[in-house]
Amino acid sequence: MKPILLLFIPLLLTTGCKKEKTELERLPVATQEGKNSAGFLLDGKAWLPAQCYVCSDSPIRGYSINTSRDGRILSLTFVRFPKDGKEGESLSFYLPHITKPDYFALDKVAVPLARTNPANATLGILKSSSRYPVVFDTGPDAVSSVTITRFDTVAHIVSGTFDLTVQEENGSETHQLTDGRFDLTLQ
């Protein structure tokens, strides 16, 4: 009887403990199926888009493809604002001249209201102590990249991965966005 009981003790010990997920495990799996998922690590902490009080539908919004003379322009925006609306973040990508899955270096300065801009990304952080968000951009001092792993204009699916360093627009504060991924069905 004792040998049988001793066999069950390790089983009880291993099933009774629930392991906490790591920050990386909290992110969605990097897929290419149009699952409308996105996430990244913001300075090592999992960041997932979240429904917000100002969003009428999805926290993954503003994604579109427009046709230009030399390819397409892909715009993506992910938001996370809690219901009180006093704090939150948004991440936006602008990728011009996209024709197929490809690698995009985000190493040039974007000019507001310019007719054309280089590929870039912007992180906006709104703190409860401020009326306006602090803006962090990619560029020559904050080199980053996006890899589009699927760009399917027939199935309307765009998927990709990214690693970004963003720097405060008028300052020296930086943030690291790592292990980024998105998998979207474009509308």
C-alpha cells in the first residue's frame, strides 16, 4: 500500500502548483492567419492592446492600406487606454512603399504633415498628470525595425514582428519595445 501512495505524492505536488506566466508568455503567439492580435514588451513588461472608453470598437484600430504610385502605404495603430481615460498608450506604424513581405529599417526622421514620410513608428504615453501625451519616435538616434512576414492583399492579412527603440520627441527619455508581433485582418 505504501509504494502506491508514494507514487501519487509527486503527482499531487506537481499538479497543485500553478506556474505564473512570464511577461513574454503573456504576449499572443506570432501567427500569420489574420487573428487580429498584437502585443510587445514595453521595457520588459507585456503590453497588449485593450478596449478603451474612447474606442468605438477594437483596440487595434486605424489600420489601413492605401495605394500609392510605388506600392502601398500601411498604417497601423494599437491603443491601450483604461476606462477612466486618464492614462494610456498608443503605438502607430507608418510603412510606405510596401509591395510584399519585407524588412523595414525605421531610421529616418518623420516630418509632421509632410506629403511623404519614411517608414516610422510613434509611441504616445498619456499620464494622468498631463493633458497631452508624451511622444516617442523612431529615427536616426532610435534605430528600429519592422519585418512584415505576411502581406496578403487578396486575403486581407498583414502580419509582422518588430523591435523598436523610441526616443522622446523633445528630450532624451527612451523606451524599448521588444518581441513585438501583430497579425491583422485588414478591412
